[in-house]
Amino acid sequence: MLFNLNDNLHKVLSEKSAKQLATERRQRIVNYLTDVLTSPDCPIERDEWAHFNYVGIVYSSRDLIDRFAGGFDEWPQMKEEILISIAVDALDRLL
């Protein structure tokens, strides 16, 4: 019986650690992107941001992302994970 309690405790602690690590990972990525994209050295000029926002509106990519990620408003961690995954997939397609 004690063995099962220790296994269950270890599992709960492992899941909590995994969730904490995932939260820290997402925050690290968001912080990095924020720093890079708001840096004075960022290669994207202010008018280019406006251009890409406009393209997103015209071709409905913003609507698609809103509809997809909006389904996870009650789960902010999952929503962050999905939005980062979309960004990574988009960058991967550019490479």
C-alpha cells in the first residue's frame, strides 16, 4: 500500500513539475519574441507591422487564428501553446 501512495505522489509531483516547466517554457519564448520584436534593432519597421496586419485582415488569417485559439479562452495555457505552435509552424514554412 505504501508503494502505491509513493507512486501516486511521485506521479502528481511529476505532472506538476511538467506543467510548471511547460509554463516557464512558454513564458521564456514569449519574453524572447517580445524583446526581439520590440527592440530598436528589430528589422520590421512600424509601417511593415501595419502592412502585415492588413494582409492578415484581407486574407482572413487573423480570423482563422481567432476562431481556432478562441476555443481555448477558458484554458489560457493551452491557448498560449497553440498560438506559439502556429508561430513556429509559420516560421518553419518560411525556412
